[in-house]
Amino acid sequence: MRKILCLALLIIPLLLLAQEPVASIAAENGVLRAQAVLDSLTLVRELEIISDYGFTDTNTLLYVAEKLGIEDLLRWKGALGLEPANKVLDTMTLRRLEITPYRALLAQQMLQYGFNELSTVSEIGTTLSIPIKKLKAMLGNTDPLDKSWDNMSIQALGIDLETMKDTNAEFSKHLMLYGSSVTLVGMLVVFSALVLTSLIISQLVHLNREKKQAKIINVHFVKESFLKVLLIYQTGMANGMESYSIYMAVIGVSKMKTN
């Protein structure tokens, strides 16, 4: 029994060591197959470029720029990773500059659209300032939780650059209409607030007028009352003086009779 256990302990590490090279070989084979597929697609695409645009890597940089309809040569050279102001490069071939025709086309697409056919959906959404869920919905993926498209290129999805351009134009139009609606609603809210404020102010002014009128009435009433009291007092004083004068006259006559 002990011998069997010892043999098992010796065999298990050997089996594990044997599996590691097999896994690494399988991984390397997978990378090689992916690279082979990518190279095949690149080759097919370059053959299409030769057919569509009529240039190869044996043509000069300036000639290729003319075939691709490049208007800003300096920016295109910068997109290719070249020195824009170096005019010596213009007469060199793509092969000498180690630039493939496909790479030259991708740089041209980047200048024209802001992205190229190898850009992913998430990258294009960031470039065009379109929410990724909205962009996928406009491109045909109606599942907002599906993230399989996020890191896929539009080339792999079979979407061309003009479709992306039209999608961006449609989104901009929708955004403009949405912005106009928001602006209109905002103006209505502000107008309603101004009307309500003016009504409140008018009511406050009306109340203040009533209070002022009430104060004026009270002042007039007090003033009139004071004047009446003063008049009564003056009348009383006058009557009192008259009575006193009569009284003194009577006393004077009595004294004269007595004498």
C-alpha cells in the first residue's frame, strides 16, 4: 500500500509538468491562428485597395496622397507617424517608409471621419460624443445590456464608414430637436414664473395701498377729533370767561347798592 502511495505521489507532479507544455503550445497555436487570420484579412484588404485606388507600396508618398484625395498632406503624414514638415519623405515609396497601403488608407479615414474601419464601437461613440447604448441601438443592437459590440470594430460588424457618418448626422438632428424642446420648455417655465411674480407683486402693492389709506383715514380721524376737542375747550373757556365777567359785574352792583 505504501509503495502505491509513493508511486502516485511521484507520478502526479510528472503529469502536471507534462500538461504545462501542452497548454503553452495550445495557446501559441491559438495566437498563431489569430495572427494568420488577421494577415489574411489584411492581404485581402490591400488587394481591394489596389483595385479601388490604384496604388501599391512601390508608389511614392505624394502619389498615394493624390490617389487617396488627401487635401491636408501634413496632417496625413502626422497620422502616419511621419515628420509632417519633412518634404524628403514625399518622394519615398511606402515600402521604404515601411508603410503598408492599408495603413495609408486607415490614416486617410481617420482624417476624414475621425475614426477608421478598425475602430471599435466604443471608440467611435467616444469620438462622436454619442452614448454607447444609443449608438448600438441606432446601429441595430436593441439590447441595451449586450456588450458584445463594445469592443468589436465596425469592419467586423459589417458597418461601413458612411453608415456611421449618417448615424452621427441623425443623432445630431435628434439632439438639436431635443435641445429645442428643452429650450422651449425652459422659456415657458421662465415666462410662467415672471407672470406669477408680477401677480404677487401687484397684490402686495394693492395691499400696501389699502394699508396706507387706512393709516391716512386714522390720521384724519384723530386730527378731526383733536380739533373738535380743542374747539369745545376754547368754547368752554370763552363761556367760562363770559360767566365770570357777568358774575363780577353782579358783585360790583351789589356793593354799590350797599354803600
